[in-house]
Amino acid sequence: MPRVKITEYKAKQLLLGDAYQGISFRDSFPPPYQGGGQGAVGDTEMRYVVKVDQGIKKRFKQGLVKIGVLANEISAVVEPWKEKGFSQFIAEPLLDHAVTEEQYFSLERVREGIRMLHAAEGGVDIEAHPEAVQTYVIADASDIAGIAKKSGIPEKFLLNTVEAFEKKMFGFLEINPLVIKDGEAHLLDAAALVDSSGEFFVRGSWTAKDIVKTKAKHESEGRVEELAKTTPASLKLSVINPDGALFFLLSGGGGSIVIADEAELEGAGKLIANYGEYSGGPTREETYLYAREVLSLLLSSKAPKKALVIAGGVANFTDVKKTFAGIIDALSEQSDELRKQGVKVFVRRGGPNEAEGLSAMKAFLEQEKLLGSVHGSDEVITKAVEDAIAFVKV
């Protein structure tokens, strides 16, 4: 059966029981109190780690985690997150520790049993230390003692975690970072997937209300989602930063990932406003409607300098001339406002009718004084986004 993500709060409750001191809240943070089922200590000087608890990856890099927050500051901390559409949060007592104490730990159900990955160094920076990751397979409970000894993970913690993993129908669990202090394991951050059919078997340990609810959709995301239902083409849009500087009209799943990754590698990840793709041969009208949503986002952004990146790989059957005609239709409606805001457009595309499409796009952008740069398949796929980053960073 498919795996579904549960909240971090519930995952830690299942793993730690009454020892867990986190507080889950939605609209406003409750006053500190002693006990009450959520374990928060009633100390007004206690400092917390406050996070969005809706299954968001790389929360820290997205500004969705705050560290060292006093209880009376928490409601103000989450207010900007609520404005972005998030509605579920978690506050946990801050654990003082050194970065060098952070470890990586994960369990995943596989054919052979439970696969455990562990790195005694790395923690949140584990991607920079792949060589540090060790792999173990727990085929039977009798394997745990040996694995605990080899890895340095407390045996009691590993035994209890594997037992909860089995009984609560987990499919995947990641604790990153995991901190071991004085023989005790501390779960600073956790992500968990459970078997969607497991609610009946766990008898209330977790229920449908514990399954992650993603942030509310932006209006543009909702309109693109509805448009996608009416066409065999692929139309996807995710709003990342409404006040970003780099707006993407990307085509092709693989190509769009490469282009967005390049922005991150160039140190411009925080400038990315949206992500998504149009591919699979959309019509001129469908491309126009999709582009119109991206332009609406762009014009609403408060960034001082903004760029539109129209890019993708070399298409197999998506007609460049036809889709570019749709984009030009959308640009034509907003050309005055785009000029007023100083927006420039950067293009790199290839595929059927590439020459005609690029020629029409370049002529239009020159005429409307929106031209940043236009490149075809003779240039590397990342050229347009590199040009755009150089423009917005000046």
C-alpha cells in the first residue's frame, strides 16, 4: 500500500511516548504549562525550537525554523508562516549541543527486513559527507545488539525505535540530526512515512488527522491544477517565494530540475519564486493560460529586480514555435507593466520548430524592450538562468 507522511509531532510521540516534550499547535501558541499531555515545562525562560510541521523538506533553508525562541515570542514567529499558507506548527525545548555531535539516522522497510543508514558525523550536512554513511540490515531483533555496538547508537534506543517502527506500521523514518549525549538519544528532527492502510492495525496510535496537510494552495497553483485536468499535457506550478526575483517558465521535468539546481548552486536559491513545468505538447492556448499565471506572480513580487527565465531541454515533440506563441500572447498583455518594473526575459530552448520559435520570441522581446538574452540548443541548458542571475544580482 502507498506510504503517507505523518507529522513530526506524531512521529516523535510514537517513538518517545511521555518523554516527548514537544507542543503541537495551529492558530496560536498556548501559554507554557506543566504537563497537560504535551509535556511542555512551564518555565518562561525556556527557549524553544519552532518549526512548520507540514512535511516540508529543508525547512531551515526556507526560513521555516527558528531556534532559541522564548515562549512569549512564538506566536509572533509563526505569523509570517501563516501568511504563507502554513497552519500547523511545533515547538520543542532547545537542546544545547555542538554541531560535531549531530548524527544521521534512518530506517526503511525493505525486502530483506529494515535497512538502517547511519553516519556518526554530518547530521544536517550529511549530503557533504556521503562517505560517512554506513548501511546495516536488521533482519531480526537479534541483529540489534551487534549493530548498536558497531554504530555506537545506544542499544536501548535502537531496540525501542525498531519496535515502534514495526508496531506502528512505519515504512520510513529519518532522524536528522540525531544527537547522543551521555548515552541518551535526542531526536532533533524527524520525518516519517507510514503504511496508508495501517490505521486499522495500529488502533489509534496514529489516525488520518496525523497525516501531513500541506500548505494551502496559492490561487495560481489552484488554477494551474484545474487547467492540468483538462489536457493530456503536463502543467505544474509551485509557488516557493512570492517575493522572489527569479520566475521560471520551464519545460520538461528533467531540464527544469537541472535549471533550478543551477540557481541553487549559483547561490541564488533564495531568489527562486516558483517551480514547475509545461511539457507534453500543450497547445498555444494552454501555454498562454499557464504563462499568464507565472506573469501574475512575477508582477506581484516586491523584489527590486526581477527576471523571467523561459528555458528547458531539447523537446522531442513539444512545439517550440507554438508554445512560444502562447507565451508571447501572455507577455503582450503585460508588456507595459513588465517594462515599468524593469523586468528582463532570458531564454534557452530547443526542439521542434526551434529556429522559428526563438526568432519570434527575440523579435518580440526586442520590440517591447524586454530582451535579456535568447539562446537555442547550441548553448548549454543553464545559460538563460545564469544570465538571469547575473542580471538580478547587479
